[in-house]
Amino acid sequence: MTLALFDFDGTLTTHDTYRPFLRFAISPVRMALGGLAVSPVLVGYQLGLVSSAQARPWLSWAGLAGVPAARVRAIGERYAADVLPGAIDASMFSRLEAHLSRGDKVVVVSAGLDCYLRPWCRAQGVER
């Protein structure tokens, strides 16, 4: 058995899925208010002073703090089912399927959020 590791955003997908998830999950009012709260982080990111890895926890906090975990999981499940199929790169997905058909262990590695990656991976029969 071979181990096949696939990055998610930009490899299995045609684009980043984190920012679209935030737009899917967060109301416009909360997005605006949260954006104000983390505006120094956003400006730093735009100027290249703050990395994506540094900005994501702040953006997630601004958008999702106080939202019950069960609700975030439910939103992630919907996003995985309704939005992610349209973001998948067909040729890379074919490679993933080829590994599965050979009986290889397939693991998706990503900085994306578990609330949508776990259900997507589960539906494909791969590990997260």
C-alpha cells in the first residue's frame, strides 16, 4: 500500500476555499463588524507583513466567535456538500480516485477548516 498525500486548496481545488467559506458562513453584518475588529490584521496581510497562517485565526475568530460548535459543523457540512464540489479540479480528483482504486491510503492535508474538510474527506473515503 502506498501513502498518497494531497494538499486541498489549489491542488485538489481550483482556488482557495477558506475565504469563500467565511462568506458562506458569516452574515454580511458580522463580516463588516468583524472586518473592522481585525482591520489591522487585514491591512498587514495586504501589505505582506502578516502571513495567511497568521491572519486565518484572527479572521475565523472575528467571524465565528460565539457561534455554537454544532452550528459551525452544520454550516461546514452544507458547504462541503453544496459548494466544494464546484471547486474541485477534475484532473486532480481523478488522480485521487486512481490512488483509492489501487487501495492506497489517501490523506488530505490542508490549513483549511475541519468543519468543511472532514465531511468532504469522509464523503470521498479519504482521511483528513
